[in-house]
Amino acid sequence: MNVTSVSTLGKFLKTGVPLTTKRVTVEGDAIAKPQNIEVPIGTLYRDVIEACGGIKPDVELGKIIFGGPMMGGASPSADYPVLKQNNGLLLFSRKMATLPEPDPCIRCGRCIAACPMGLEPVEILENFAEKDFDALKARCVDLCVACGSCTFACPAKRPVAQNMGLAKAWYMGELRKGGK
């Protein structure tokens, strides 16, 4: 268990009060006053943003990420609520949210070295491009935890984690169909 879960459990055991609020780190180049803020669960992102001074006046909001920078997800709008598993809200300007053009893979192996599960993303993605079910099974694509370390480590700025997610989804779909 992580520290927040243990703390929440301790509070519950001591007081009997369930989790009703969440501390959220609000950060990014688009937010006027980055800070940690405690809000009731269910508070809309829009209200959290407003409590942190709103979006900087000279900035066009490009992307809202809920969760952390590595494993967080993009929110289509600020009209979504803070949930008990949310610990961060990242707000990026359009300039910062624009992904760089990826270069060709140079097969440096940094994605392999960065993978906490010991997977070989460069090889898995080649197998996925060929739709090679057996090779994906042998390379254990289903063990990918979507941590984003491979993308972060890639010097070619390739969307490795996103493609690993696609490879895993395709593999799991084929597995449900009975495999090949």
C-alpha cells in the first residue's frame, strides 16, 4: 500500500470517517498558482482550476492530465470530477502539449533498459506491426503496466507507451478470440 492509502485507512480506523476529500497537486505551465489543494471528492476539475487562480491570462490551455505525468490520462474537458484515485491535475499550454515529431527508431535499447517489467518494447512493436500473436505472447506483451518509462527514455521521441498499449490491446483481443 502507498502512504496515502495507509494514512486514509488510519484516519478511518481512528475516526470512522470515510475518505471524503483528496489532496491534489495542481501543476503545469498553464495554471496561474500551482499548489497542493485539498478538495472534496467529486469536485469538478474546473472548480479546482478556479481555486488555483485559473488559467494564466496569456496562455491557451492545450491539455489537462489527471494523475501523474507518466501514468496519468488526458481529460477531454474540465467538466470531470476529482475521484479518490486522482492525486494530480496537470495543465499544459497548447505549446507544451504539442508532441514533437518522432524520429525513426534507432534501436538504442533505452526503452528496454527503462522497462520495470523487463519487456522489450522495440521488439514488441515490430511483432505488433506484423500482427504476430505468438511472438507477442513469447515477449509477454500482456505484462506491460503502461508506466510510460519507455516513452520517457526514448531519444527519438516516439510514442512507445501508447503503441505498447495498442499492441497489448490487440493481443488481448486476439487472446479472447482464442488466439491464432
